[in-house]
Amino acid sequence: MNEIDKAMIFESHAHYDDAGFDEDCDELLNSMVELGVSHIVNAGSSVKSLTDIKRLIGKYPHVYGAFGIHPDDVGDLNDEVMEQIRQLCRLEKAVAVGEIGLDYYWDKETHDIQKKWFECQMELAREAKMPFIIHSRDAAADTLDMVKSLKAGEIGGIVHCFSYGQEIAREYLNMGLYLGISGVVTFKNAKTLKEVVKYAPLESILLETDCPYLAPDPYRGKRNTSLLIPYIAEEIARLKGITYEEVLRTTHANAMKVFKLK
């Protein structure tokens, strides 16, 4: 990794509180800046993750927190947990509300319950004047309908691990939202996502791993870490016909902007 790469990679979505990092989380996170990863946003998922992320952002200078409950876990959400999230969003290193949204693939919670808490957490993002991080899987129409009805463009945020087609991408981009591009873009069968990356302005793209999940080729199926982001950046550069360095510089600036970091 040359000098231009150093401290230029902004990891916009990770889960270092996941059990997949129990054995070497400290070693990994302590190595990141030296290896070129300047910022990491660790996203919330479960109620337990809220406390874990608070600990991570307190321990590692380059780790920031997004606080929210994933749609698969909203059955554990109540007014008390919402107040906990509200308080966590006041921390100096809290940068977003998320990940929140709809997941009809696993369908662990009813659609009505998912929608209820998606709206509540979106309104919390508005109240806290923070961007949101949306998770949407097999729920394209309902997610887009809710984002429009909640006037989410006024709040600002990210559609994490974007996985839909160009028409849906256009709707989100027209609202001024960002698309999180993961290691899936490196998969040979990810034709739809590759077309979206070609279409979307680089100024609307963020790099993310969703680690420990979704490792890019040639590590597909193995544990993912933020150190594999270069494979994502290289594929974006190839698809758009630009340099790897331009992808790093622009996506870093994009993330600094959306997360309101100096």
C-alpha cells in the first residue's frame, strides 16, 4: 500500500461487535490506521450491540458508532430501548442512526412491526439531526415507499449494502441519499449491482464491508474485515474507468460529509 492509500480508506459499515471478531478484535482494530483504514463506522444491530459499540468507540480513536436496531431484532425494541438509543446518539462519536429498515428475506418479525420501528427510528434520526443507515432486503417497494413518505431526503443518509437495480437507485439518488457498496460488487454474478455502480455518481457512493459478512472475491465465503476494502475500490475503479486513488479520495470525502466529521 503506497502513501496515497494511507489513512484514505473510510469503512462506512462494519460489525466489530460480532462474535466473529471475539478472538482478535483488539489486534485487528489496533492495526487499521497503520494499514490505511482511517475511519470505521460500527453499525448497531441488536440491543446488545448498543452497549458493545459504546465500548468500541470509547476504546479506539478511529471507530465511530451508529446506533439502531436491525429489522430482524425489532421484536426486542420498546420505548425504553428507544430512549437508550436517543441517549447514545448524543455521544461525541455517534454519527448515525442505524442500521434500521426492512428485511423480508429472513422475515423474523412481522412486516407491520418492522415498519413501526423503522418509522420510529427514522424520526429519531430527524430529531437527533443525524443521518440514517438503511438495511433493505427483499423489501424494495415498501422501503422506498416509507423513505418517500417520511421525507427521508430531508434527513439524509445511506442505503447500506445496496442490492437493487438502477431504477431504485435513481429514486434514492434523486433524494440526495448515498449508496453503500459492499464486496458483493466483486462477485461475477453481481451484474445488476455492477450496472448501478457504473450509473451512480462517485460522489454518491460509500465503501463498506458489512464485516464479518460479504467478503469480496477472492475471499468470498471467508471472514471479512475492513482490510479487504481495496478489492471493492479496485472493482469500482474498473467499472467507472477511473483510478483506484480517485475512488478512495472521493468516497472518503463523501463519508466525511454524510457523517458530519471534520
